[in-house]
Amino acid sequence: MRKTLLTLIVLVAALSLVGSAPALGRASAPIDVTQDGVQIAKTPLKLRVVAPDGDGSTTSIVFTLGAKSQTVSIEPGENSIRLEVLRPARGTSTLSYQAEGGVPSQVQVTALPGWLSIVPPLLAIGLALLFKDVLVSLVLGVFSGALILFHWNPFTAFGRTTDYFVRNAIADGDHASILVFTLFLGGMVGVITKSGGTLGIVARMTQFATNLRRGQLATWAMGLVVFFDDYANTLIVGPTMRPITDKLRISREKLAYLVDSTAAPVASLVPISTWVGYEVGLIGAALVGIGVELNPYLVFVETIPYRFYPIFALVMTFAVGFFGRDLGPMLKAERRALHDGAVLAEGDVPLSDFSNPVLDPPSGLIPKARNAVLPIATVLGITLLGLYLSGSGGIDPGLEGFARWREILSGADSYSALIWASGAGLLVASVLCASQSEIGLKPTMEALVEGFKSMLLALTVLVLAWSLGSVTAELHTADYIVNVTSSVLSPFLVPMIVFVLGAAIAFATGTSWATMAILIPLVVPVVHRLALEAGHGIGSATHHTLLLGAISSVLAGSVWGDHCSPISDTTILSSLATGCDHIAHVRTQMPYALGLGFLGMLVGDVPTAYGLSPWISLLIGTAVILLGVRWLGQRVDPGAA
């Protein structure tokens, strides 16, 4: 009996060991590794890794490419990973990998030439500037990227252009929010025009904006007042000031410039805006990564005087309005508008157009400014209320004043707030319009639909610009640009080089926010290491100055490249809001933006890296701008006193 019992115990133990054998061997179960999409030479390697479920624990895998290795922990199931250390050369190379407790394996990875990654954005930008047709240029840019990504098959590339890039651009939650917000504002402007609100506000505003100078300075001042969000700024200031500047014979190009060059600069600079939380979050994560214990919000505030381009942009927009002088293509546009009354050049196609007979107020209707003021005030008020409500949850009740608003806006859902605001503004405008006996409900709804229609071209351009952004992301365009330029970094030239790098990425991708997200995590560790190697410790003033200069250069360079790029969403929205031909806006704004960018590097980025106070640089730059516009600029109206 004992012998039988002992035999059973041994059998049970053996079966237990057999049952547990797969668990012990799970680490050695096969790992499936494949290349994740198209790989560009000298950019971080992207892989798709399928790890066995096993017991649900992570698997440690060592990847080796040439002389470099990187270890990654993989969750069970399918994983898409990015290996920063491993950057394959052009052509086909062998990647070795080995899971913990497993056997070594290999897979072939193929990398395309790096220059291919910049072809789609450069093609789109070049064609847009050359042929002045932004729609065709963007479509060809997206299509060329799809050709590269899908193995040069034109039929597949066409299909992926529509069912992958365009559809995903629309399906993105943030993008959809911007589309809805823009559509609602277009409907609101259409209804306001029908109700006589536009004529009413023009009659009121022209009492103050009586000439070219006052009209431009009023636009500049409104751009500063709506500081909390660049999208809201653009889409409120543009439609509000457009009929006034048209009456004063200020060109649409100048209006688009004033709107565009105040919206993003002021929103990126003020310590309370929808940009702050995003920027502070990036800065904080980068500081943690290098082990520097600094308050990220205070670092953000300290970078403000080092952000020369956005500050100089605000100074320039004031100067050209105050002195009534311009240069280059803008001077030609202003003289055309003043002397010929043509606020748009012959052949130009505005991105939005409210000159529609359906939108004309009925004859005999007395224009009332309140029909425009109340909807616009509703948009502003609901935006602020929405930001407060969406960002106030979980805020420390002990915070007060400035600090409290800072935290609220940092955590606010700006996209939802803008949709609530534009929807409320549209509702108020519709009620005011339909309640007038001369109009009624049906004409109000017709005006609303026409307002929607007026935004179709602009929304199409936005979707295509976002699609091109997805193409550049999948082609690692930003990674390639960073890799090409990183070898020339030196401690005291870092701010200038980073500024140019940020501008190049924002110009090629059309987005300042993505540029900041790409560069800040890369630049901060590089600057930290270079400063230490140069003998400047963490506690030294030079180390801190270089750190501030590098961070501020990313933030400023992103705005600079964004302003110069015809595929930028904010540049497109500025053309939309002001009813300007998009390429005309880019062509007239670019000389000013380029000049200010180089001025910022010359008097700001380089000398401050060597210890000059940024306040002195700002004073010098401001003086150069004011004197340059005054003495080098030419009067729009040569006969004016």
C-alpha cells in the first residue's frame, strides 16, 4: 500500500513538473520580429514585435545592429516599438535579437535613402509657391509620400491616399474638433452677415478705425486681447476686422499677416494660454530625463525673454501699422488695395468668401451691431467658461489668482471648449437673425448653410495638410532632419542651430506643436551633455543659460517655421478667416518672417549664448525693427503727411 501511495505521489509530482514545463520555457517561446513599415536610413528603427502570451509577464529582448545594442521589455501580444539607439544605414542590414532565455535570431531590415523623407513636403511646398494652387500641390505631396511608403505602386498609393491618410486625418479627434469649430464659425459669420450685424459693427468700428493706421492698429490690438488660444484668435479677429479693413482699403494680404503674426506668437508667449500646459509638460519631462530638478513652469517663464522671433513678430506687426510703411510684396499689395480698391489681386482665390447674394441683408433692414457683438462675445465668453470648467477638476483649492488660472488652462480641454463656444455663438446669431421680421427662419437657415459652404475649400486644405503631416511622420522626416544637423552642434551655437532646426521641421511638417514634441526631448539632453563636456556644471550660470536658450529656440523656431510654411494649419486658418488667397498670404508674409528670424539669431540667439542679457537683445532688435520700417520701408500712400 505504501509502495502504491509513493508511486502515486511520484506520478503526481512528475505530472506537475510536466505541466509547469511550458511555463518555465515561455521565455524561450518564439518571438516574431518584423520591420514596421518603411524605414528611412539613419533614423530610429521601428519594429513590430509579437511576443507569446505565456504567463502575462513582459519579455526582455536584446536587439543588436552592427556594433550597437538596445534592450527592450515587450508586453505579451503585438507591439510597435521604436529603437532610438539603432539607426540602420541605407540598404539591407541584419538585425540580431535574443529574448531572455531564448535562442538568438535574425531578421533583415531595409532602409531607404534619407533624402526621400523630405521629398513629399518639399514637393508640396515648392509646387504651391510655383503654381499658386495649394490643393493640387497638397494632393501631389500626399500621393508622392504614399508612393514611397507603399513600394512605388501608383494604384495602391492612390487608394492609401484616400482611404488611409485623408480618412485618418478626418477621423482624428482633435482634427475633427477643429473642423467642427471652423464649420460652426463659418455658419455664424454667414448668419451675422445676413442679419446686418457685419454692417452694424463696421459702422461702429469705423468711428475709431478711420484710416489705414488705426485700422491696422485696431487689428493688432484685437490680436493681443484674444490671447488665450491661437485658433480662437485667428477665427474671431479675422472675420470681425475683414469688413472694416476692406472699407479702409487695406489688402487682404496685410489683414492675414496681422492676424497670423499675432495669433500664435501671443498664445505661445503669455503665461496663461492653451499652449502653456503642452509646453510645460514637454519641458518637465525633458528635465526629469536629465536629472535636473527645476520647476518646469518657472523654466517656461524664464524662456520668454529668449523667444526673440515671436516677440519681434509682435513688434513688426505694430511697426508696419503705426508707420504706414511696408516692404517687398506687401507694399505692392497695399498700394494695389489703396489706389485700385482691389483688396484681392486679380486671379486670387480667397479660402473663404462671404460675398454671396444669399447673405445680403434685406433692403430696408437697419443694421444693428449687436447682431455681431453678441455672438462674438458669446464665443469668447463660452470659450473661457469651457476652459475653466474642463480644467478646474482636481485643482488644488489652495491655489489662487494667477497660479490657479495657470493650472486650469494647463489641464483644460481646449478643443471641447472651442466647439461649445462656436456652437453657442451660432445659436445666438441664428436666434437674433430669425427673430427679425424682415428676415425670418428660412432665410436664416439658408444663410447658415451658405456660411458652411464658404468654409469647404479651407476645410479641404486643412485635411490635406494634416494628411501630409501623417506622411512626414511615417517617413520620419523630422528624425532625418535632426540626424543630418545634429553633428554640427556646439555649446554656444546650440540656440541658433536649434532655432533653424525647429524652423526647418515646422516648415516641412506644417505643425509647431509636433515640432516641439520632437525636438525638446532630443535637444535638452544634448545641450546638457555638451555643457558638461565643456566644463559647465549643472549649477553654473552658463549651463542654465544654454538650457534656456535651447528650449526657447525650439519654441520660437517652431512658430517661425510654422509662419513660413504654406502647409501650416494656422497659416491656412489665417487665410480662411481673412478671406485671403492662401499663396498670396504666404508670399507676402514670408519676407517679414524670414527677416525677423535672422534678426533674432543675429542679435539674440548667438550673443545671449555668450552671456549677453536677453533684455538688451530685445531692446536692440526692437530698435532695429522700428528704425528699419521707418527708414527703409516705403509709404503705402506716398502723398500722405
